Amino acid sequence: QEALERLMRDRTVFIIAHRLATVRRADRILVMEKGRVVESGTHGELLERGDRYARFYAQQFEQ
């Protein structure tokens, strides 16, 4: 994880991931469903909305 963060520093990077730990610190997260962007925001913003990202996050980290 640290190595990935070093590589991304000061660059525009697109990451496609199912593990949310990989994208939690991103400046902007896009949530896609069936090829369409259905949510966009920071980790905190998406958690506050309580929609798809928040549910997926809860599934991964609150088990």
C-alpha cells in the first residue's frame, strides 16, 4: 500500500478496485454500476451519503 501511494504522489492516477482500502485516500472516488457512474465524492462524503459506497464499505470493514 505504501509503495502504491509513493508511485501515485503528484500524479493523476486511475485505479479500478474492489478493495476499498486501495481507494480510501483518493481525492475523488467514482462508484460505477452497470458501466455508469452512480456516485462521486471523497471517502468521507460517500460514507455520509449512506448509499452504495457506504453499504459496500460496511460489508468489507464491519464484519
